[in-house]
Amino acid sequence: MWIKYLGAAFILAAAVMWGNLQAAKLRDRTRELEEFRLALRLLAAEIGYTATPLPRALLEVSRRVANPGVQFFLETVWQQLQEPQTADASAAWLAAVQNVQRQLQLTAQDWAVVARAAAGLGGLGREDQLKQLAAAETQLAAQAAQAAAVYASNEKMWRYLGALSGLAVVILLL
Amino acid sequence: MKKRTWQEQILPLLPLPLREIMAALPPAVADSLEEIRLRVGQPFMLHSGQGEVWLGHSGPVVSLDEACRITAADLQEVLLQMTEFSLYARDEELKRGYLALPGGHRAGFTGRVVMEGNQVKVLRDLNAVNIRIARQFKGVAVPLLPHVYCAEQQRVRHTLIVSAPQAGKTTMLRDLARLLSNGDGQRRPGFKVGIVDERSELAGCFRGEPQLDVGMRSDVLDGCAKAEGMMMLVRSMSPQVIVTDELGRAEDARAVEEAVNTGASILATAHGQNAGELIRRPSLAYLLENGLFERVIVLSRRHGPGTVENIYTGQALQEWLRAGRECSVD
């Protein structure tokens, strides 16, 4: 009999964990989008105030953002810039989007917005570069607001769904 | 620390195919290389002590048909590499048509210029890049020292070095700055030298750090307009000698005059092959006719860059100027 209870406990725990995981993905997506926004603002500051060249600016910004996924993305762009076959910074940014997208919780739509920040990167004068980054940051802000709304409305639903589906399975099996 | 060769500094900036061609240059060409010329649709070309060299995919060629042709994409890649993929970081230099490179080398650019009022807004659609290899010839100015340094008064004379382009003015001026800054440790003391390096040619600064040896008592204002720079140095660094390249504008003349009045000595260069050419430029004429320069050193390329043709002083200088004035009136 105790084996049955132990099995039920395992099923319930797994279902709760699955529900929490889905909720965490929503939370992480929101945080990652906010961190990307912060990264673009910091990049704009590096460009606007000290005209730091892109490779150094990317490393500097990666040290100042907290999210490891966004740090990894910025370091990947930097790494791409060191490759001899890299033609320009836009290509490096887009290559990093390709390489990193499975490791973060962003949706395809979010990545499309992140990819838009590549347009003209490093190939514009200072003022135009700042305008372009500001435009990308505005789009990310809209995306982050939408992600936050989804998180607020769906977080509890996923947690309850996890626990309740676990309970349903247990009841059916018992 | 081992000094990096021009190959280590310049080749990573070139597109891979051009890099491979350059890496296989014959030593005689590589050792005397002066310029790498990249022009859209034209042969890959070098200027060295051996003269003009055309390059094909396997090295120097004699026929234009075999020469490797440069594309617009090559130039764009060179530009992005030189700016570390960050045009915004170097846009002020680009507006002036050049970039300073690590090692004191320089790249000049031509292309389509977009103007805003009287100012260059941006240089785009590049059609040519000229990479000039910086070489420092230490000691070339030693023969000039007795003319420039007055041992009795322990001061540097106000001196103008003149020549046509590429005759060694800047090389000579840089070496004079180094020699005067370091002193000889015995009878000639080291001077505090302030260098206004408007085009990053004298000290070859890269990210503010001089890449060429300009002496241990030299302070370098890099990328600063000459007139403003001279005044900044006087106000902040109390230089005994002010060194600057290519005087010519009216504000330069005013700044030189003011700097001289503060007690600093001036070492400068100007374009011109003879007195007539100098006199035709009002600001230089003003400085020379008022006797501000005690020495005028004329260089040429007759026996190679840096050949000293004449050193004018006192009465001889006045006569030379008079002859130039008459020549210029004719």
C-alpha cells in the first residue's frame, strides 16, 4: 500500500514542478526582456558618452547586466566579432541570436525584436546609432510589457494547473 | 616588450585574401614599404623604396591583367576592421578623412562626402584607402641639433622646417622633439616638450597613447586643433618647447605669436619648397617677416627623404625671404 502512496506523492510532486516550471518560464521571459532593455540602454550610454568601440562596449555591458542568459548573448556577439570571417557587427549580432535563442525563454517574436537591434549596428555615426538603439529599446519595452501582462495573468494558472493535474492523475490511478 | 612589426599591426585589418597576398611579400618590398593603396576597381598597389608595386594573387606582378582588383566590399571591410566595427567611435576622425592606427600608422580615405553647411557631415561610399606605414628613424635630426639648440643660452631656437610633401618634415620634427625631450644626459638638458598633434602623425597616438617615441618629457595633445592646442598646453603643461606640424592658418599664426610671448620655443613645419611658396601664405608670411622664426630649415628628397638643402638664419634668412617675395610678385 505504501508503494501506492509513494507513487502518488511522486506524481503530484512532478506535476507541481511542471506547473512551477511553466510559470518560471513566463517569469524568466519577462526578466530577460527587461535585461535586454537594460543592455541596450547601457550600450547606448557607452556609445553616447565615451564612444567606446563595440567589442569593448559589449564586454563592459555584459559585466553590468545581472541575467546570465543576456550576459551570454552579449559575450557571444563579442566572440563573433573576433572571428575573421565576420563581415560586420550586424552579422555578429544576428549570429548570436541564432546561437543563443534556445538557451533563453524568449519567444520567436521576442527574438525578432532583439534581432532588429542589429540593423546598422556599428555602421552608423554616433547620433544615428543612438537613435537606432533607442528605437530597438522602445520595441523591447512594448514586448516586455506584453510579457509582464502574460506572466501576471498566467502565472497562477500554471501553478494551479500543475497541482490539479497531478491530483487528477493520482485520483484516477488510485 | 617586443615591438610589434607593421605586418602584425596592419595585416589583421585587411580582408583575408589581401592579407594572404601581403603576408607573402618579398622582404625587400616589405622592409621598405611606405604605402598600401586600395582603390575600387583598380589594381592592389604598394609604394615602397623599390617604387610602385602591383600585386597579384601570388605576389608582385608586372602585368595589370594579373593584378588583383580591389572591390568596394574590400574597402568597407577595411574600414570596419579599422574602426573595430564601430564607425561611431571614430566618426570625428573620419570626417577629417583619416584614421590613426595602432603603431602610429595612418589610413587616409576618399569617397562621397556629405556636407552640412560648410562642415563635412559624413564620408561614405569609399573609393580609396591609403595606409601609410609609420617608420621612426631615430637620430636623423642629430645633425640639426646644433642649429636648433643654443648651448650658450640653454634654449631652443624658434625653428620652422619646410619642404614639399613626403620629404621627411614630420620625421625630422618628431626626432627633434625626442632628442630635445630626452636631453643627452650631459651638457644638453632635457626640455619639457608639448606636442600638438592635430592629425596624429607626430606621436602616432592610438587611443591617446603615443605609439612613436617622442621623448620622456613630452606631453601630447592628440587630435587637437593647433591653435587651441598650443594655448591649452601653455595654460596647463608649462612647456619649454611647443612642437606642431603644418602651420598655415591665420589662427595658427596668432597662437604661435602668443605662445612665443609666454617664453616657449616653437618647433614647427610648413608645406613649401621655397620662400616664394611660404610668402604667398599670409599667416606664414606674417610670422617670417616679423622675424619670429630664428631658423628655417629646408628639406628635400634629393638624396632621399630628409635631405637638408639649406638652413637659413639672420641676414641670410631675410635675403631668402626677400628673393621669395620678389619671385612671388613676378
